[in-house]
Amino acid sequence: MTRRQVEHTSGQTERPIKVRPTIARRPKSLGTTTHSSSPLAPVSRPETTTFLAKTLDGDRKIRVIAYNALSYRETSLDDVADISIWRNTATAPPKEMRAGEQPTSFTATTIETRSDTLVDSQIGKVGQPGNVALVSEEVVWINIDGVDDASLLDRLGKTYGLHPLALEDVVNVRQHAKLECYGDNLFFVARMPNVGTKFSTEQVSLFLVGNVVITIQERLGDCLDPVRHRISKSLGRIRQRGADYLAYAIIDAIIDGYFPVLEPYAEELDTVSTKVSVTNDNLPLRLHEIRADLLLIRKVLLQHRDALNNLMREASELVTEDTALYFRDCQDHINRLIEAADTDRETCGELRELYFATLGEKNNAVMKVLTIIATIFIPMSFVAGLYGMNFDSSVSSLNMPELRWAFGYPFALLLMGMLASGLVYYLYRKGWLS
């Protein structure tokens, strides 16, 4: 397996990507679109090619991957019109291969051809010489980063026949996960999780038009590298499937991106559950934040599940019955994520209850100590208050005669000590001091 790249010089200057987190305005240039029966230009054989090492320019908006069972090509472009130019620089793979023939090398911006062993094994399954092994049509994946270029989206819609309402949903990035069918194309909105300290998502708009899959993201960076790796290395069955399977792989990768998002929450909750400390004053607030994030994650996952249910129910002609089975597996992943989020959310509630119960128990222990001290000093305070009354003993012999007694003060102290000792012994016998 080889991978090469041909130099593409179109005379255009590179433009930096302009990313906006959210755009709530309608693009002025999005008007009525024209549906094209052949959105991609036919592939022709170039006379000369120049091979270079694979280098993808991260500052460009459009990343294009084209592949089938025998070839893989990838490039980064500036404009929608460059896609047809790029495809015309490639050598189209043969539609048919006779048994015993060697595969032809195709050349393009980035190219990868399958080994002769695989081609021979595919031909061998057909039968005796003279039978034909068909090579599937090329699947094209167009990924665009940024939704602020209205003219680019307008040209994209006119080129591939995208509905204006769908393009409006692309620009208004606060859409819920949903599925909509517009005639001969399918529009799916997904919420892709972002990696960070606080949970957040960005909108990924996916169009399925024939053998073309278009993804439009809010900003650079995604969780779709495993899909690109499977395509480039021809891992699994993705290179032998159509565009509907690529759409499934993208959606499934986005859904699987929620697993690493939930793992830190589960680990943090496990750590907290092993030792709930009432000295941590920030614990209730942190548990409230985790619970709020889990509720948001659950809400987003339910939206994806409803969108996939609509896909399964409507059974669009763009999705084969075989690929629909894989979407059921994607639904299973969503159900597992929802169960994990519900479990963590219940754990948050239980930990909060445990924290407040522990805090209440600690407060009760403090109140118990203070109550015992107050109970001991109440009779002592009574004695001190009693002998603190200023009666004049010279007026009457009944006015506290012990005040003139030589042992009056030691007697008062002894009386208070005896009362305190008696109460301590009583509380000890009752088990209130343990």
C-alpha cells in the first residue's frame, strides 16, 4: 500500500479560517438552490502528474476525502469549485477488472492503492477466468470547518442541491440533534462534545447526497480522526461500503465521543464516594455542577436517539437496509450512554444526601457536647445565683445565715462540685457520654 500526493497549483491564495462559536443570523446570499443530477464532475485521466509527500494545510476550510475499495485520496482546498478541479486530476479506477489482470495505479492529490493480493483475492471469489469483479463507485467526504462564510455555503448548496432551510439550520448553530429529508438528500444535525473542563457541544451538520457526504463544523478540531484512520488504512468494512455507511461511521464516532466525556465524571464520583469529607465546603456545589452537566448530556443523547429513530422509521432510500442495522448499533451506544448518565446522576444525588447526612451527624455531635456542658453547669449556675442574692443577714437571722459562717464559701463550692459530679455520673450511666 502506497500513499502519495500530487502538487495542485490553482493560483489561489490561502485564506485563514474565521470561526464563530455561534451565529444566529441568516446569511444574505442563501437563496433558491438548483438541484443537480450530477453534483460531481466526471473523473478524467491526467497526462502528467507530480508526486509529493502528503501535507494537509490546516488553514484551509475544506478537507476532501475520496475513496473506494481500491483507492484513497485526500486533500485540503479553499473553495467548493476546487473539488471538481481536484477530482479531474485523478485517474479514475477501472469499473471492471478481468480475472488475472493487474490493478492500475491511480494518481491524485493523495493516493493509496490496495495490494495485488487483495485484488487477486477479490477476483478469486468470482470464479474462473472470464468472470468480472466490479469495483464500487468512489465515495466522497467533504468536511468544512466554520459556518461564517455565507458565500461558500451558497455555492455548496447550489453545487450539491442542498435545501435553503437546511443551510439556514447549518448557520444557526443552536439546533437540536435532528433528522430531515429533502427529496434526494438527507440532512442530519449532531451535537459533538468538546474537550474541556466544562461540558459543551458544537453543531455538526451532515448531508448525504448520493455518494457524497458533507460535514460542516463550527470550528476546527473534532473526534472523527478514527474514521479518517479507518478509511486511510482500509480498516474494517468502511472502504467496501457506500456513502450511507460513511454517514453512519461519522455519527457513530460523534456518539462514541460522549464516552470519554462521561468517564471523568464517573471517576470523580467514585473518588468522592470513597471518602465524603464534610470539611470540603465546595463539594455540594461541585456535585450540583456535575448533575447539571449529566442532565444536559442526557438531554442531548435523547435528541440523537429520537433523530436515529426517525431515520429508522422513515427508511430513506439513501440508507440501505444493511446500513440501517448499523444505525441500530449506534442506538445501542446511545442507550448505554443514557444509562451511564442516569447512574452517575443518581450517584450525585446519593452523594449529596450522604454529605448532608454526615454534616448533620457532625452537627448533632457538636450539639450533644454543648448540651452536656450546659446540663452540668445549670445546677452550678443555680447555686451561684442563689448565693448571689444580696440579703442583709444583720436584719434577720433567716437572711442566709451561712454567709456569716466561716465555712460558707467552701460549702458552696463543695455543693456545686457534688452536683456536677452527680450529673456526670448520671449521664455516664445512661450512656450519653460514650
